[in-house]
Amino acid sequence: MRSKIVAGNWKMNNDKQESKKLIKDLKKAIKEQKLKNTRVIVAPTFVNLSASLKAAKKSKIEVVAQNMHQAKNGAYTGEISADMLKAIGIKTVILGHSERRTYFNETDASLAAKVDAILENDLETIFCFGELLEDRKSDNHFAVVESQISNALFHLEAAAWKSIILAYEPVWAIGTGETASAEQAQEMHAFIRSIVAKKYNQEVADNVSILYGGSVKPANAEEIFSKPDVDGGLIGGAALKVADFTGIIKAI
């Protein structure tokens, strides 16, 4: 049975004290909630991972990393390896966010290498992908999404998919206030599940969690999460406010 997941990507926000306070407040806010089969995840910056892990102890909050380099070590100034993340207790890493693709020139090929490194180190990834506005307007969005997934993930064996969470984030909806309708999200998520089933089998497709990301708020979360192929959300700005993030968690 696939998990329901609400993951907060904090991006380049919050210093050490702000990170600890946000987790403390979030722990208190979700303590009384019956989370059932729901995972609650937060992704602070690298420098605040250790403090955040400590703050999240004895809670249902999972702390994950926002990125990782594919090499084990070497002359890669400013980068972080799987071993470094594992050494402090990180088990999950976000890969392929559109901001990484756009600002840091990450490609399908480099992301495939990062995915391989994730699996070699017994880690899990939340793998992001999604189309630009021009792709959607030109009715090319399905082809773009299929290409991003197949180029980075379809070299894997079926067994590897137990360590993969997919996150569909239409780039035109990230931080813009624009949101794909619940119907658009469901349409794409069903398509994603269908191509995974075609490549592997229906069991693999049915067991992979597919998250939606792109201006999710408490006001629209319930409608989006109600769709059968939407298993939760990768949340940006709303994850930085306890009331908003817990409101989204309740909607799951």
C-alpha cells in the first residue's frame, strides 16, 4: 500500500533557530492528529539538517535533504555526498526540483547518476519533474513529463522503485500562485502511473506514491488530495508557516 505524504521543501529559508522553532511548533501542532498512513516530511537547508534532526526526535516528522551530489567524494567544492548525509541520519533526498534544473543546469543524465548514487547508498528519493508553461500551452506536457521520468528513472530495475517517490510539479505553478486544477493534477498523475505500469507492471505503478507540487494551500489541498492518483504534496511556501502546513496535512 502506497503512503500518503506531505513534504515541506524549505528551500533557502530559515536559519538554525528558525528551523528548530518551526519543527518544535509543527511537532506540537500535529501531535494530536491521527496521521494514519501519512508521512510528514520537512527539508531544511544542509547547514540546518543536524539541528533539525535533533529537534524532530521522538516525533513523526522526517527530516530530508534538498539535494545531493552523485560522487562519493572528491574535488566538488560546495557539494554534499550520500555518505555525509547518511552519517548524520538522513535517509531521503529530494532530487530534480525545477529550480535545480533551471538555476544549476541539472539534466536528466546528471539526475540519473544521482538516482543511482541514492540507490547504491540505500537511500530514498523524492524525484521531481514537470513541464514549463509553454509545454502546457503547446499541448506537449505529457511528452515532456514522460521524457523526464524515462530518461532519469527507467534504467532502474523494478525492485528499485520501493525507494522512489515521484513529485509532479508543473513549473508554471511553482511559487506563482497559479495551481493546476484538481482535474489537471489527476490527469497527469494517472498518466504518470500508466507509463510506469507500461514500463514495469501494474504492481510497481500502484505502489509508487505520486505527489503534486505547485502553490498548494489549505484552501485547495483537500480537493487536490481527494483525487485517486494524488498521494499528497511537495509544499513550498506554505510549508514555512505552521498553520498553513498543518492545514494541508489535515487535508490528506
